[in-house]
Amino acid sequence: MAPRVTVYEVGPRDGLQNEPRSLETSQKLELIAALAASGLSRIEATSFVSPRWIPQLADAAEVARALPAAPGLRCVVLVPNARGLERLLEARRGALAAAPPVDAAVFLSASETHNRMNLNRSVEETLADLAGLVPAALAQGLQVRGYVSTVWGCPYEGAVDPERAAAVVERLLAVGCHQVSLGDTIGVGTPGQTRRILERLLRTVRPEQLALHMHDTRGTALANVLVGLEAGLTTFDASIGGLGGCPYAPGASGNLATEDLVYMLQGMGYETGVDWGRLIAAGGLAQRLVGRTLPGKALQAELARAEA
């Protein structure tokens, strides 16, 4: 059997939150349904952050209540604090009977300054909060995924010591996160740096407990994914069409495009469970919904070929 890799789709949340065009709830649900129809089994659907900070996600409760069902699908919703968890649980109580299972996700940064800018708290204060939040979510039957930003570099502090990232990852796993996604928030990572980070983490953490969330700001995302594959990781985050940008690198492509990742993985013989034609259709839908050309290279190549 071909080795299996999980492509973790983050477009409906991480991708859309930076888009200037506000989408209707029905449009977001249409996109999630198209992604699920392509065979993607893990989809980050929305986030219960304050609408004042991210207006695009103000309808998180409506999205969480109406998530489409698909065989094997699990969705994930970000909960920044205890109130976010309460809102998620309230939304799920009113969810459709056929709705897919939903996991919670929590997040913080490896660098102190970025964490304070993003969450208005120190890293240690955030970890103390999560020491209560994660077990509370687990007690409600939710799995919890962790996200750690700025693992490769911080827009304020520059390079980040892998020991700092490792300490945060180990704390998240200790309080009950089943997996931690490592984020190259500003897209500065190179393969050698990725190898050093993973060598450090894999001294204390199992490969299946880690995922990579690479940004393609400087065109190195797939190269870093290859290092992750060599190290034994089997989960990689990506965003349909490359939706989402890095606010610290204006004009940059931001998230690794799901189509680019799937094209490489399938070409290397990995099993992803993704239907290529339906994935491209989902990418075309995403592009129409946001009203701009998306940066994903494989998507644009396939759309151009279809038009020709």
C-alpha cells in the first residue's frame, strides 16, 4: 500500500480571514462542502475569535451549526479562550443531526513579542490559560489540536531558537493536545532550518504528533514539506488555491496551496484520498467567491488547461 499523508485544509478559516471581500455564510458552507467532496478529511472551518478583530468570521456559530457531512470528515474550529469554547459548544448543540464531528484548536506563538501582539498575553500566561482550556474541551468529548506560530521566525524578533518552540510544543502535548501544527508564519523557513527544528522536536515528540503549516512567501514551502516527509511526518496544512496572505509580507502568497501540495504528494506515490478533479473544482469555486486570481500554481495551470 502507498504511504498515507493527511492534507489538513485550512482555507475556510486561515485563508478567508485575510480576504477583504466578506463572504456570506452560505458561500463559506458551499466552499467547505466542495472541499469535503474532494476527499479532504480534515477541514479547519472557522474560529470563535472576536468579530471586532476578524469580521470575516463573525458568523462562526452559523457555520459551525451547518457544517456539511461527508464520509470520514472531521472539522476543526479555533477557540482562543474559554468563551470561545462555550460558543462552540452552544453552536454544536444546535447543529444538524448529520453534522460531522468537530475538534477544537488552540494557538499561541513561539516568540514572546508576536504572542503579545496577537493575544495580548505572554507565552507563559497563554500556556497557563490553555492548561485549563484544553482539559475542559477534552471533558466535552472534543479532540484538541494546537497551533504554534513563528516557529521559523518572528516579524519582531527575527530567528527563533528551536528550544523555545520545543518547550511550547511539549507543554501543549502535556495538557492534552493530540497534535501540534508548527507554523512558519512569515514564510522564512529553509530546508536546513526545518531539518534542525524537527531533529530537536523529534527527540521528545513522536512524528504523528506534529504537523507542518508552511507559508510559501519565498517559494520554499514544498521544499520544507519534503524535509518533513523525510523525518516521518504525515500531516501537512494547506489552503485551497493558496488562500490567505502574510500580513507581514505584503503581496506575498502566504499559505501553501492545497493543489500544489496534493500534486507533489500524489506524484511521489503518496495516498491522500483526494480526488484531483474535484479539488481543482473547489479551487475554482474559491477563486470565484473571493473575486481574485489565487496564487496556487497547480490550480492556475489546471484552470488554464481547461479553458484552452
